[in-house]
Amino acid sequence: MTESLQIQLKKGVLEMCVLALLSRGDNYAYDIAARMAEAVGMGEGTIYPLMRRMQNEGLVTTYLRESSGGPPRKYYKLTKSGALALEAQIREWLAFEAAVQKILGDIK
Amino acid sequence: MTESLQIQLKKGVLEMCVLALLSRGDNYAYDIAARMAEAVGMGEGTIYPLMRRMQNEGLVTTYLRESSGGPPRKYYKLTKSGALALEAQIREWLAFEAAVQKILGDIK
DNA sequence: AATAATACCTTGTAAAACAAGGTACCTTGT
DNA sequence: ACAAGGTACCTTGTTTTACAAGGTATTATT
């Protein structure tokens, strides 16, 4: 296997999911958090440090838009680099999934 | 989804794999570590605290056997409780896998 | 005016994977 | 006899990071 995949898994699975969501269209953290909460039980407090990290890594850019109700939303947009990162992480995820599947084997 | 699945994922994926390995037969930490290193890149330093934890949780018991070469091996054996934990964790893993797959969706 | 929903963010805590090191046993080569 | 290397155990310190809990501000609803 590649190298440090659990790190990639631990650090990467949420990041990958956020990247995947953004690949379908720009979105703001509060909504991303809600979707991730429903899907995999992520808490809201997790999203903001994560988005900050992703922005620092150049995976996303941001812009502000007013909301119909409530404070302005900070939308996140995938960069080219982010799209590439998504592809790479999907490959890693699939490899990890396969490795686990292999260990689980016939137990299923 | 259930409740705190990332916690279960983070804390659980390695534990699940070790349980799965042990379900095929007793084994000792050094060998488990080697298999896990090959499969998912786990480091040796990770296995001993993990096995300790699993023993404290009652998932495994241990016994010593001499080795043909080198120091005696501490074998780990799955308990009934460990087997049940394995089943539960597999169910959680499959649910998590499905959730991620759903988020990845058509990107694949 | 007060409440609730939206939406942003920060801080402190806890878990745990890892790297790096350390101990000790046994075999093999010289 | 001795050194080197593989086996196998374990510990410590660092870093990462998800989370809970809280805090702020805006707008709509009552």
C-alpha cells in the first residue's frame, strides 16, 4: 500500500467528503456541516477548522453572499488543486476500502 | 446514522481489523503488526497500546508460547465478547462505507 | 420586544496513531 | 567466544484532530 494511509484516512475522509460535496457546486460551511452530520454524524464544530485548513492548503477559495435570512454566507469553491486532491483521495479511499475488505475477507 | 461514527471509525477500524485477524486464529502482536503494516500501513508502535486496550476491554485474552527463535510470544485469543464486538464493528463499517459511497455518488 | 433560526467562529479536552527508542532473547557466521 | 542480525516485547513524547461547549451577529417570527 502507499505509505501512511491511516493518516490519510483519519485526516482525509472528512476532507474527501467535503471536497466531493463541493465538486457538485459551491456551498457554505453551515450547510456542509448539516449534510455531513446527516451522512456520517460530524459535529458542526468540526467544519470550521477543517474549512480553514483546506483554504490554507489551497483546495478552496471563498466568497461572501447575502442570505435571504440570517447573516451572510461564506461560500467555498473548489480550486483546480482541490479537484485534483479529490481524485487522489478517492483513489486512496478505494484502496483502503479494498484493503479492509480483504482483511475482513469471508467474515463479511 | 447511528451516533458518533467517526469516533468509531478512528478508534475502530484498526481494532476491527485486528479482531478480524484474530477470528481466524490466535496470533501475537508482532505478527499482527506485520500483517497490518502490509495491509494498511500501520506502524509497530501502534499495536501494543491497542492490544492492551483490547485486553482491558475484555475483547481478548492472552497466553505465552515459546518461539522457535527469539523471545516467547504473547498470543492473543478472541473472547466471546470480542467476537460480538467484531460483528458490531463490521456492521458499523459497512454503514460508514455506504454513507461515504453515497456522498461520493456519481463521482466514483 | 423577545424568541428562534440561521450562520459564523473559538477554546479546551481527549483520544490515539506514530516515530523513535529501549530491552531481551535466540541463531548464524566468523 | 563474539558480533551481528532477526525476533519480539514494550514505553515515551509529539502531533493531530474531532468534538463539545460556548460565543457573536443577523434576520424573521411571534
